[in-house]
Amino acid sequence: MRQSQLFTRTRRDNPSDEEAKNAQLLIRAGFVHKEIAGVYTYLPLGLKVLNNIVQIIREEMDKIGGQEMVLTALQDKEPWIKTDRWDEKKLDIWFKTEFKSGGETGLAITHEEPITRIMTEHITSYRDLPVYAYQFQNKFRNELRAKSGIMRGKEFLMKDLYSFSKDESEHEAFFVKAREAYKNVFRRAGVGDRTYVTFASGGIFSEFSEEFQTVSDAGEDTIYVDEAKGIAVNKEVMTDAALEKLGLDKTALVEKKAIEAGNIFNLGTRFSEPLGLTYMAEDGEKKPVVMGSYGIGPTRLMGIIAETLSDEKGLVWPEEVAPFKYHLVSLGNDAEVLKLADELYEALEKNATVLYDDRDTRAGEKFADSDLIGIPYRINVGKDALATGSFELVTRATGDVSKLTREELLAR
């Protein structure tokens, strides 16, 4: 992509109506546009990052047997009534509306109810189990707090996977696989070294649910981390009894602020029983299906990366999620320099993703924009390259500079 053709615009100053660093940087760098509080449009650069995150998650879900589908955003209220989650006194974050033809509907906040009802038409026997179905879809939640940029939105993209198993043993085996898949997602997204499996409340047939918490000063949660074991406990379950059950030593725990990046829940038969999802077991007995729920928000993860890996100059994207791997910058208006940069761009883009800053602007402005946008590697093409035949390669995360010939660059 030539930057002169890219639909984006950078800003020098933070937007006055944003408190969160992730939103300030993403808006300044031209990745997102704020529509209203908690609602953001993803511009071309932002969508590239978001799609890369989605692809990482998709690959890890497919590896553990997940099958992708897309459920509806508009919800039939009947299954929600059966599970006692339609009443706003029980769940107060619904966006609801009425059809002109009559009847009430809501915009999906999650999808346990509709997918469980769907499975009643596909699961009747033990031979039909297990099933692991997931989707990427926008969710809508009428949040009172929308001050965390894209980390807490009223409209946001969610990956939600639902597991359907014969019994607790089969469910637990998949739960372990899902935990490892989530670890892989965060590692590949560049925040694995600061994201901990965190025990919290909310289990059905186990006492604890599991969250994935990323350490950050911007976090809304307080966790206590055992750095040697690589696990943590949420403040809400920080009791001596809980620590004893988890085999943790209170004196080894370090208090940290953190952002919830994902979660995995044991649902048991909480949804299968009221919605009639049963199967005929091998012994001829009809039994309720055991379920689990596994959530991770690609938009939230994008915000976490922007929040935790940025520096004073701007965004710093890890390679697997970056919109481009290389930022090729031509310096000055010398015709020979421009010709050299054009030729290098055409050669590089055959095997790599490249944003080519071919704009007629000052070098200082180009460097500032490059740092703000945060592409992993910048290649500088100026008069020095003409004279020496080598190009400066700058690593965004560290600032390290190396000199490489055209052949060495292409070999990368």
C-alpha cells in the first residue's frame, strides 16, 4: 500500500474526549474513528490489525476442534425467558426494541441461549457429541461506563465458543485444551508474557472460573500473581481458603492491576436443562448436555495491545498483528532516491506486507508518523542508500538500527 493512497490521517494531539491511552493513540494514528462513547469505526489500518487478531484466534480454535458459524444479532426473547435472563432486573445491559409487526427483540449480549436451542436440533445421541462451535460477531451491551476506549464498548467484536459434552470428564478434557489455546493466542498477539490465568468466582461444577488477565496500570481489576507458577487470583476470591485449595502461598503473591482479556467458564447444565438440550446415553438414559463457554474479544485484545505495548512515540505492534510488517520511507525529493525507493517497494511487496510512505512531506514528519503508527520495521531510503547501496532497517520496539543491502532485505 502506498501511503499517499491510504485512507487515513494522523494527528499530533490527543482527542479531548478520550481518557484511555489506547483510544487516544488509535485515533491519533488513524486506526479508529469514534462514533459515540463506547462505539468505534475501524478504519483501514485498524481493520487490518483486527483481522490479524481474528485470524490468530481462528487458527487456535480450529486446532482444538472448533467449528465456525455465525449466529444472529437479533434475539428471540423466548429462550432468554426460559433461562431467566430476559428481565432487565436480572440483566440490565440489554438494548431492546420492537418489530413494526409486533413483538420484542434484543441485540445479542452473548449467545448461550440461541446456540443451545440450535443444538436441540443437532444433538440427540451420545454419537453426536462432543460439539465445539464458535463465532466472531458484534455484541451489544448498554454499558454505563465507556471510558476505556475499545477495551470496553457498547458495541464490540467477540469470539465466543461453546462446548457441548457428554459428561464432566469429557468437558474437562476440552477445558484444558481451551486454556492452552488461549495462552497461544496471547503469546502470538505479543502479550503472553504479561497475561496470567487468573482464578475468579463464577464456576458451576467447579468453584472457580478462569480469566486471562493482562497486567496494566490501566486495568480495572486487582489480581495477585504467583510469578513463579505463572498464575494469579482475582481479588474477589482472595481468601485463605481459596489459596489453600489452589495450592498458593500468600507470601509469594504480588498485587497488580490488570485488564481482563478473556475468560473460560464451566456452564454445567445451566442452559441445557431449561432449554431441553438432552441426549440418549449409551445405557439408554436421557441426560442433559454439559456445556462450557469461552470468550475473548478481538477488539478488546487490540486495545490491550495498544495500551500495554505502546511507548511515548506511539503504537508498537507485534509482528503477527501489525497492519504491515515493513514501513518503507523515502527521504527527500531526489529523483534517484525516489526511483530507488519505488524499485525496492515493488520487490519487497511480492513477499511481504509493506506500507510505502511515498508522500511529499518532510523526513521528520514521516519519522514521527512511522513511530506513531507502530509498524514493526522501518526501512529508510535516502541519499546514503544511493551512495552505499545499503538501507537502514529500524526496529520499532527497540530502536535498533542495522544496515542491509537490497539482497539482504529481500532475503528476510
